[in-house]
Amino acid sequence: MTATEQSDPHTPVIRNIEQAVHDGRFNDKVEVNDPTLPPAAEKGVIDNYLVRQHTWRHHVNNVIVRTGMNLGARWIGHGIQVTGQEHLQAVQGAAIVTSNHFSPVENLIVRKALGLPRLYIVSQTTNLAMPGTLGYVFNNADILPITADIDYLAHEFPHLLESVLKRRRKVLIYPEQEMWYNYRKPRPPKRGAYYYAARFNVPVISCFVAIHTLDKQVSPAFNKVGYSMQILPPLFPDPAKSVRENSLTMMQQDYLQKCAAYERAYQRKLTYQFAPEDIAGWRGKE
């Protein structure tokens, strides 16, 4: 390992990504030092968060955070190339949005590209326990917390999601599950996003964000990156199929669309053999 690699905090994350790809574990956590909570503490965090949703203080802070996120979306999304906006004409109301998950800020790119002043995001409960500015943002943004607790997933979470969809809002769910830092390739999705789309009879807005390495170096191991985004054909539940059948069909269609979008964006065939160029901007092996 070079001194450049040792000096960058993302190096162990890249090593974890490389090993996960080798093992075929595409939905595993690769970040290091992420916060963890025991089940009882997670339940307490969620309960407290849901109670605060109905307070005037939260409503004020929500406006502040949403304003900041929209300004951030304009800044980070300025000048990015977006294709496929014509596909949005078929989706006027509620929808599940799916995208590849490679950065804490790519939801701003999605928000900007879709032209949404308000976008709900499904996020892990541990993010609500973060301290400082990040904790403030997560606790006051339009977040729907998710956890592995079976009872919560069976009862409270579907109710929260349905209430948002009934208000004709759009909800971003990352079907790849975990964030893989600057990883360019689409990963095989989990079924949850498509199950909820089928259950609540709403379409899926399929997106793929490509990451481009720029000339400017920003750290010993990384160059600055830019983005482009493809809005892909939306996916609609088939009324003749069951929820399970629809969820499996839409999941497969979405994955195939994202694979094709990857090949268009990077002009190379998608394979799952790890290579240094899989991590956008990485200089560690150059």
C-alpha cells in the first residue's frame, strides 16, 4: 500500500468494496465507523422522531432544511447533463424513485434532475442518531426511517410510506441498500422498493447517475468528480399480476435498465470484476 493510499480515509472503504465484489456481496455495508444501535435504542430513536414530526419546532426546522437542500441541489446539480426528462410526463403523482447509491449527496442530484422541491428519502435509523449538523439535517429533512425490526417494517413503516404517497409525493428508495463510495456500477437490487410500489400501486421512476473523473485533484488519492444522470422509462405495476409478481418483474426491469444506462454512460460492457476505474476519481492505483 502506498503512502497516498494510507493517507486517505476512503482507502479501507475501497478495500471493502473490492472484497465484497470478489465475494458477490453487492448489498453489504462497506463503510467503516458507521454508527450502530441496539434494537431497543433504534426503536427509541424512531419513536422520538415520529413524535417530533407533529411539533411546530420540527415544521420550522423542516422548512429550513428543505430550503438548504434545494439550494444544495442547485449548486451540485448546476451544469450536469440530464437525459430522459420526457419520461417524467407519464408520472404526474406519487411514485417510488430508485437510483444507484454512491454518495451522501447523490439524492441532491436526483432532486435537481427530477425538478422536485420536495423529495422524501428512506434512510437508515442510525442516521437519525448522528451528532452535529448531519444529525440536525437527518432529523428535520423529509426522512422515512428504515430498520431491520420486523414489527416496524410490517406495520409502522408501510403506514408512513402510504401516507406520503397519498399526498402525491415522490419517495426515493435505494434498492442497492448500502452506499458504496463513488462506485460506478449498478448493483443487483433488493426487492423492497418494488414491493412497496406494487403494494400501493404507484410507478417506479428509474434513475442512473454516472460519475465522471475530472482533472482537478482534491486529495492525495482522489480527483474531483462530476455527474450526469439518465432518467429511464418508468415502471408501472400490472393490474393482472399479484404484488409479488409485479415486484419481481419491476425489480428485474429496473436492474436491466440501469445496466444498459451504465454501458451507455461509460461506453464499456458491464462486468463485476473489480477494477480501479470502478471507483470514480480514485488515484490510489494510478
